[in-house]
Amino acid sequence: MPQGQPSVVPDDGLTTRQRRNRPLVMVHTGIGKGKSTAAFGLALRAWNQGWPIGVFQFVKSAKWKVGEENALRVLGASGEGGTVDWHKMGEGWSWIQRAPVEAADGADSNLVNAAKAREGWEQIKRDLAAQTYRLYVLDEFAYPLHWGWIDVAEVVSVLRERPGNQHVVITGRNAPAELVEFADLVTDMSKVKHPMDAGQKGQRGIEW
Amino acid sequence: MPQGQPSVVPDDGLTTRQRRNRPLVMVHTGIGKGKSTAAFGLALRAWNQGWPIGVFQFVKSAKWKVGEENALRVLGASGEGGTVDWHKMGEGWSWIQRAPVEAADGADSNLVNAAKAREGWEQIKRDLAAQTYRLYVLDEFAYPLHWGWIDVAEVVSVLRERPGNQHVVITGRNAPAELVEFADLVTDMSKVKHPMDAGQKGQRGIEW
């Protein structure tokens, strides 16, 4: 709940307005809950501004976060705010007709997922270059970075050089230090207490 | 991203299903970003389940979080998911025809706000008793508790005794220890880095 007053005024030659409208890279990391939900909450604000939103979901299961997906699809189609494109790695990205790496029986599924994750990143690069969206939600993108499937230095370089006014929010545990160093806003969600610690399993409406 | 396997199985006589569907009290606290946005992200899941949602916004300004409010109003009216009632303390709660404590010139505005906050809590008690909602978003409710405007022990007692299957999420810095102790799920949002530290002011689509 920042009250709008910066604690220091930088000597960067920018006006307050220029500084205010600077595009941000935001990271939600840590082992607690709320990394993705906060990112999708942010998407509600972007939607309300009429911004085009691109969600890239770097998760294996196509069923995850179906609540957020359905809600943002309804919002995007309502004609009242911005548009929403929702891209899922789960069954293969929608822009790819045929998965280039098929999971043959016994194939290393990590190789398949690494290839899929890189395909997602390639599309993000194209969209950033084309300024397709005003807000990018790169959900669980910290994982392929952490696992070395996508080169962190390249990601930081692409984000640094992105044109226009494009905000990017990246979620996931173990966000690499190089990304945290580069990002404008970083929040660590710490677990204080979770029902699973008390033996409770996840439930609908809460976990998905 | 819990994988659905509890770390311990409690000896509480409940079946997994009973335990799974146990209503939760969730707290998002800490000085970092994402406490409210994660709560509103959670509301997207509840909406997708078709649950009636009640938002009680314990903030002074009626303009705050207008993005989330507009989005949830559109979702609630879409006919595709649950309903959404959005209650704001800002200009006086909507169910109160006339503010019982008017801010006369020179009156202590904290007294006015404390009275308004208590009115909000009284309505929440009525709604919990009537099982009006399936998810309650008590946004920034930690503040009136922290400031002593509303008695924490009473809140915990009411939440403990609430009937049916009603989930409650409470946001705000400085959640009182007694509430944290009682809650099922607590996440602390820690600030690692924030643009205001670098002299940047808040901007539309991001802060509101």
C-alpha cells in the first residue's frame, strides 16, 4: 500500500510523468501462495485500463488455473475492457500446429517440456518485438529459467531492450538472481502457514 | 504450487473429503505488493466455481482498486460464474442510508473511520450468520484490527463459529498475531524491491 510518494527522487533526467509511465518488469517469487493469483489480479487492473493482455502459462497441466483462465476469457470477450489472449504450454502452445518434439513412450518428458518452454519464449520475443500486448503475464516462467531450459541472460537482455511501453510480470519459485537484480519490482511470497502442513489437501475454488 | 500431498495426515477423525472441503480463513499480510491482488485473483477461482462472493473493502478512498472492482462487477453480471457484491467503506457502506457518524468540520476523521469500519464488521457478522456468501474478501481488514478499531478476539470467535462452508480471506499489513495464529493459511508478502524505492511513482494499470 505505497502512498505514492517515492522515498528518493533520482537524478536521471526524466520528468515525473516519464518516470511514472516507465514500463515495469515485475517478479513474484518465493515458496508461499499468491504468486500467480497476484499476477492475475494485476491483469484485472490492466484489463480495466483497456490494455491488450497476453498470458503465457508455463505449466504442464492444461487444467491448472482454469478459474483465472475462464474469468479472464469472459472479461476479454466482454467488450468493456482490454483483450486477453491466453496461451498454454500444457497440451502444446496454440500457435504451434504440431508439437515439434513428440513424447514417444519412454522419451524424457523433461526434454519435451524444455522444448515447449523454449517455444513459448520464442513467441514472447516475437510479441515483444511487435508490441502485441501491454501486459505480459509469464506464469511459472521462473521454473524453466531456474532449470536452465531458457537462458536467463538472454531473457534479461530481451526484456531490457523491449520497445514501447510493455509491462511484464513473471511468477514462480526460485526466480534466478540475475532476473531479480534486473526487475523493477520483486515480491517474495513467504509461507507462514498452509493448510497442507496440517494435513489438508487442496480444494476447488481455493487451489484452482 | 503445492502438489496436493499433505506433509502429515492429522488424527482428527475426518475423512480426506471432509478435510478437503473444510472452509478456510486465509490471511495475506506483510509489507510487499500482492496482498489484495492475490485475494482478488482468488475471487476469480471462486467466481469460476459459481460461488457467491462478497467483497468488503476497508479503505478510505472509493477510487482504490477500481480495476478489480470493475472486473469483478462485469464477471458477476456475466451470468457465467458466481455473483459478486462489492461493498466499499470509502463513501459509507452501501447498506447504510446515512452515515451515522458525520464528519463535522474539525471532527476526528479516525473516529469516523473507526465507526465505519465497525459498521462493516457488523454487516459481515450478519452475512456470515445468514451464509450469504461462499467467499468473503475482507480487503485491508487487517488495518482496523491492528488499530484496535475492531476487537480481534471477537473476530476470531465469530470466524471460528461461522456456520456452513464459508471461506474468508483477509488482507492488510500488520495482521494481528491472534488472527495469524487462528488462520488456516497465512502468506507474508515481503518487499524485495519496489520501483518507488528508485523514485518512481505509482502508475495506472499497475497500482490501480
